[in-house]
Amino acid sequence: DSVLQATQETANQGKSVPITPLDPKRSEPRRSFVEVSGIEEPLRVVIRDRDAWRNIWKRINAPNRELPSLPVIDFSLEMIVVVALGTRPSSGYGIIVDRAYERDDQLEIVVRSQSPKHCGVWPMMTSPADVVRLPKTLRPVVFRETEIVRVCN
């Protein structure tokens, strides 16, 4: 049996902005784009050009033997948001871009992270990261954090 404990900064949401997971096949239920990335520290970043995208793609995929092809993004229409949890001591951790909305002339991105508490997890180093596409905007971006702790008995 498990119980979810959540903490969230509440805000009056504005106009919803569509988010598209980089890998749509992994979209339901939403989970991290990768469980083990090369991003070892917590990260929240908006990518608006190809060079920055290429650099972060290399970091995300650093643990892989071969670098997967860089997904093509039309930066005249879209931007990329990458969020990473940083290195964690076991499986059971995750992070996703949950939703986005425009409010008070800024873009607010809600990031949801999950951590296990007393759950059966694998003792392995993980570094979850998520990658999504959003319609391009020049508005300033604010990240809102939601943390879910999965408690297992």
C-alpha cells in the first residue's frame, strides 16, 4: 500500500500553454524522459537556439555509448524546456514538466518531482531528466516546484 504526500506552491493559473513531451510515446502516464542522464546537478533551463540544444543533448545523453541523433526543433516556432533532478542514490525518483501557463506577462512552468520513502527501490545511481517542447515565447520564465513523496508501508 502506498500513500502520496505532496507539497505545492499554489498559484492562480492563467492561460494554459500546451507542452509536448520530446518522446510522445512515453507520454502516458507521464514520466521522466530519461532515468539516467549525464546531468548530475538539479537543472531548470529554457533552450531557444540550436547550439544550446546540441550542448544540452550531449549532457543528457552522456551515459550512452553512442549519442542519439539530435531531434530537429524549429526554434522559430518552438522552444525546449529541460528539467533535471540531479544525481540520486536509487531508482524511484522522477521529474517531469507537468504543465505550463501564461500569467502576469510571464510563462510559468510547473515541475513535478517524485521521491520514494520506505519503498522497494533498486540501489543504483540515477539522474532523472525530462525534456518537453513548448510554443516559442520571449516572455520571462518562472519555474514552480511540486514535490511528491511516495510513502510505502
